[in-house]
Amino acid sequence: MSSVFTTYLQLGFHHIFNLQAYDHLVFLLALCAPYVLQDWRRVVALVTSFTVGHSITLALATLDVVNYSPTLIETLIPVTIVLTCLLNLARAGKAGLRPVERREATPIIFTLPNLLAAVFGLIHGLGFSSYLRELLGSQSRPVLELLSFNLGVELGQLLIVALILLLGFVLLRIFNVARRDWLLVTTGAALGIALTLLVG
């Protein structure tokens, strides 16, 4: 059992943490672009929301509870990137980025970025399931494989997010890049890749 868990944990990790999964990587870049290392609580809330979404559809699709069109999902994934980028650009167009210390009456998990991350996670989870179903073949109730694969995806995702935040920290603190410039450059890059995927 432990070997099965470890195998699918590694498969989940490498499925997200490699350049072939660039569409998911670009989404994570767009998702984290407005935040800096000090905002790690907000980023954890965002990643948690995204994880909840993709965990639901990954499980439902892998267990054949829901059916979907892979072609449609391949189109919707870059759409989620575009919408996330547009939200970032709208935020950058305001007078300034929201201070880290500011407290809000609305619980953080129910803010617009978190709700969108959860909804977009539903779409990305279907994308993850295509690969997992190919690995599983004819297995009908692969509960352990599903759990370990999803955990591997989550670990890879957290590592990617940590690297993005660390890169931002280096550029902002050491090279004195303006936070708004960091947001615009990363969002612009993510938007360009997403639009290329859509028209390609």
C-alpha cells in the first residue's frame, strides 16, 4: 500500500511541477501576482480555495461520477487565466495596491479572488483527471491513488507558489522593483500565454 501511495504522490507532484503543465503553472503565476511574501496568509487562502475546487472535480471525474469534454476543458483553462489576469489589471489600475495590514469585515475565504479561485479550481481539476484516468486504466474505485495523487499535486503547487513569492521578494526587496511593475509584468506575461493558448 505504501508503495502505491508513494508512486501516485510522486506522479501528482511531477504532473504539476514540470513545464508540460505550463497552463496550470501560468494560472498559479497569475493567481499569485498581486501578492508579496508578507501576504502569505492571503496566498494560503487562495491556494486552499483552488485546492478545494480541483479536489472535488478530480475525484468526481476520476470515479466516473461526472463526464466532460476534454476539448472544452482545454479551452476553459486558459479562460481562467485570462479572467484572473483581468482581475489583476483592474486591481493595478486603482490608486494603489491594498496594504497587507488592512483588515476587512468579509472573511478572507469569501472574498472575490478566493471564490473565483475555487470555481477555477473546478475546471483545473477536470484537467488533472484526464492524466490520472489514463494512469489508472480500468480501476473502478482507486481511492488511495486518488488521495495520494491529489496530495502530490498540492505539494507541487505549494512549491511553485513559494518559488513565485520568493522571486517576487528578491526583485522587490533587493532590486527595488516597484510592486505595481511586478504585478503588471507577471500578469502581462500570463495573459499573453493564455491568449496564445486560446487562439492556437
